[in-house]
Amino acid sequence: MSVQLSVQLLEGLPKNSDKCLFPPSLLQSTIDNVTDLPHPLVFNLSDGVSITAVGVKEFTAEEGTIEVPQYIFDSIKNEIVSIELADLPKATFLQLKPAQFYPHITNWKYYLESQLSQNYTTLTKGKPFFIDDRVAKTLVEVNVEDANAPTVIVVDTDTILDVLPLNDIMAAQQLSQNDATSALENIPELSNSEVLELVPFNQSAVPKIFKIDLRKAQSSFSLVLRSENEDEAYNVDLLVALDKFVKLDNFAFETMSQDSVVANTDKAVEIDVRSDMIVNHLEKYKEEDSCYLYAVVFAWDHNAKVRLEKKPIVQKAEEVKNSTMEAPCSHCGKRIEKAKLPLHEAFCIRNNVKCSCGLVFNKEVPANHWHCDVCVPPVAGNSTLFKFKHDRLQHSGPYKCEECDNSPEYSDFVLLVRDHKLTSCPAKLHECMFCHLILPQEEETYEDRFTNLTHHENQCGNKTTECFECHRVFKRKDLKSHMRMHYMDKVELNTESVGLCANVNCVNIVEDATNELGLCDICYGPLFATVLDPTHIKLQNRIERRYMLQLTKGCGNSWCQNSHCATASKPLPIKDLLNLIQQELLPLIVKPELPITKKNGAKSSRNELYFCISESVHNKKALVEHLAEEGHYSRNMALKAVHKLRNEDSAREWLARNAISVS
């Protein structure tokens, strides 16, 4: 069924999209004429020259019109088009070629999953499509080189994606970016001390980055950056962030503002594990095995060699021991022993020059010495690099977030990052803990703050998924807590002891014993009798007879490994066998109390019998021992697996699902 509609360009729709507004009557006529509606709905627009497949945004257009975005409007040649429902296959294969290298796209599959279906329902072979990337503030152009059909649907489908580079230059750029991405996926953990050779940050695609596991930190600690001299200290800095996207506008701790107080060429950041920031960070990832901080060390102007150390923070005792024995020099301010103070002051005044800023120099003030007249108290230094950093961080404002329309102004750059870019900036990139895509965190709400999630994570976490264990449906953000319940059930199952058959050679589990001996039904079968036996003398006689036959004639089974059987061991004289049965074997039966046990006493705290077993039980025992000897699972769990599933493959599958590895 074809319908004629007038085409109108709607500016309110996204410019690059194929989703159009249709009149409500089209929906009604489609429902009336099509019994099984496809999903999603796709219509073909024919202008007499070409056919264009489009998706549906809404059925809210005025009757007789179709409102289209700019992307579709540019491809239609006439004002009147014929519309009919399309029957198109879903994409199973796509080969795409970007128009240029886009450095902000590190994974095309994840990127298209998050961006493509928002604005496009179909893609056509040989036709480019465009994505308005508001984060990168650029237009991403991609051409469809090949697909499994001329036009395919890209909504609700699993697709094999092949991305081709435009040329060799783009391929080299992509490989370089892949190396940088790989470095972020395999970040080494910081040891107590690392010696690092640095190049300027604008000359290295891969930063010197380390991670610190906060769950291993028993107390607060500091990261100390040690340089060879004062000039090197100005040239290197340390940034620490809560995520791996550490850069000059994303950090929680920094050393850039410490240049004015560089002491002994060291810079340091102190990490208080009891601070609100760290506690909230740990709480957010409480379901994870680890929770990291990320540290980046970089150089500004030239190559450098530094040492990065992780040290516990030691509470300093009050230094009162020498306070009464020392006094400050009136010229340089250094504390000197009172007995040596006159001599030191005489030498200091004669050989050192004191600048108006209070700094003391040997002989003369250096030519590169500078003062900042704006700062209160005044800041001074001896490095042009220090002055450059100071001016950029303190006096190049007002500092305002370029990503936000209503961002407040800050007096210095570090405050802008700590109070806005690090925390509340909607454009801040983060890796969603549920979908693992790198996306802006978006504007937070009170609910987001309460749940300790970003706005995107809260929305993403509200999507439902199925538990692979019990097949119940849960919100993504509740799934880990639910899986922990499964894990607790697994722990309970693994610690739960099993009740084995009292026959030492048997591996059958006895859940509810039907006999007083605690034997399984197979082992107890030959001893069963319906006679009245209040003193258990008849039961004792049956056990004694079974032992005697077993020790004299044997069971005759080739697989028998019973040490108390003539088949598997050397027969003994009858007199010795009677002594063995009455003095050694029967006293191992504690319950029920046999007459011989009542007379001579028991030799065990629980029943132990040594009967031969059938071939099927022997095979089960061999499988249990084999699984236990591998060392992956406990013998108890191997017993449970073989008890439930006699087949080895099935038993291994059951162990993989339910057992906790002990190796």
C-alpha cells in the first residue's frame, strides 16, 4: 500500500539523522493492513528518481505531510513522495571507512553502538552517514563500503564490523593510537620506588602512568617525586586522578602549585584514605575486587630522570629537643646553634645577598630571578619555566570551563579543575562501570549524587539484564549485589560437609541413612534382614559372615583394591582371620552397639566397614580421586559432583559452576 505525502524540512530534528515524523493516519493504515508489524518500522520514500529508506521518529506530523531532517531532505529530488512499508534485512556485516582520522574514537564498535542507533535506523551501501559528536565538537563522516545487503537495518542486531583506514597515513595514526590505548588497558601497578626517564609530554603519545590499589593501602600515604636538582624539580610534575584519564584538566592531586615551596628538590602529594573523596570512591567500587588511583609523571620542557616513591605518612613528633638550643639567623633565617650563631651571621652577611623577596643568594641575585607583584604573599623564583607555569596557572584567568554554558569563573586553574572539571562538569569523560563505554558523565541530579553514580551510569544501571545463574531479571546496578548472593550460596555449598557411606571403600553420599550402620543402600543390601534383633547379635553374625567370605574366597572382581579381601590381598589362616574380624574389624562399628563391642569396647569414634564395592562404585571412586588429585577443587566438591552427575564432562561443568577453586 502506497501513500502520497508532501515533504517538509523540520529544523527541530537532528540534522544528521534518517528518523522522520509521519502523520498518525499512516500508522493506523499500516496496522489495519499488516498483521505482523516488523521491528523497527522502516518506510521507503520514492521521489520518482530514487528510493530512500527512513526510520520513524514519531507519528505526530500534520496529515498529508512528512517532516524530515536535513540528511534525508538533501537526498529527495521532489516535494511529493510515495511512501510504503519496507521489508529490509538487519545488518550482520558492515564494512566502514572513516573520512579521516578521529583521535577521540578509540574503539569504533563501542562508539557506533552508543551513537549510531540514536539517529539512524538504516544504512545504505556506498552512502556516507554523519554523526554530530558534541563531546569532540566535530562532525564524524563515515562511508559504508560494504554490507550484507544494499540497505540494512542497524537497530537491535548483532553485526560483524570491519573498519578500513582511509590511507596509509591514517593507518599509521590508528596504530599509534592503539598503542596508547593498549597502555591504558595494561597500566602497571606502582611499586614502592620507580626510577623514570621522562620526555616532554607533547613529545610522547603514551604517558608514564601507574595505578595504586586503594584496597591494599592500610593507611594514608604520600607519593614523592624526587629530582636531581632544583631546575629539574621545576621541569617535572605529578598528577593523580580517580580514573585513568589523567591529564592537565583532569586530576584530584597535583604538584604544579608546589613550585614556590620546592624543598630539597622534592614534590609530594598526600593521599588521605579517610578523606571523603577516597571513601566515596571506595564505596562506589565496593563490589569490585580492586579500586585504583592513577598517577602520571611528566616533564614540561626537556628530558628528565626522576624517582617516584610511595611512602607511608608518619606523624611527626613535636620537635622540641633542640628548640631551646637554636636560634634563627637574622640574615638568612636558617636556625643555627646559639653558640655558633655570631660566627654564622658574620659569614652570612659578608658572603650572601638578600633579595627584597626574602630569598638569600650567594654573592649576587641571579639574572633569571623574578618576582610576582600580583600574588599576596609575593611569589619569587629562579626559573623561567617556573614563571611560565605560575602565570598560566594563576594569572591567565578568569578561568572558566569551555564545555559548560553556565560554568562559574575561578581565580586559578587548579581550583577550576578540582571544583568543577573533576566533579560536576557534564562533559567530563568517564568509563561507565556498566556498559564500559567512554562517555560524558552528563548533568547530575540529586538521585545521582545519592547513588554515588554519574547521570549516565545511573541511567545505564537502570537498564535490566538477566542473571545467567537463576535467569531472573535485575537492574544492571543491582546485578553485582545479586551475584554476591549467588556467591554466598556457593560458599555455603562448598563448606557444607558430606555424609559418606560408612564403608571406607565406597564414595556414595548418604543423605538420609535408612539403616543404623550408616551404609548406602548398595553396601547395606547384603546385610538387610526383617528378623527381630533387639540385641543386634544377628546383625553381628551377618557382618562377621560377610567378612569371613570376603577374606577367604574374595569377591573375584578384577578392579578390587580392598585390603580386607582375598582377591586384592594375600589370604591368612582361618585362626588369624577370626582374630582380625573379632579384634580389629567388628570393634570399628560404634552404632548400633554390637554384643562384641559392648563386651570389649569400640576402637573408633564412628563406623568404619571394609566391604568390597561394585564396578560402578569403583568407577565413581576413581573419578572422584582423579578430580581431587588435580588440585583445582576440594574432595568434598568432587564427591558432590560425581554423586549428582556420573559423567565426567557433566561433573566438570557442575564443578565449574558451583565449586570454588582451591588452587
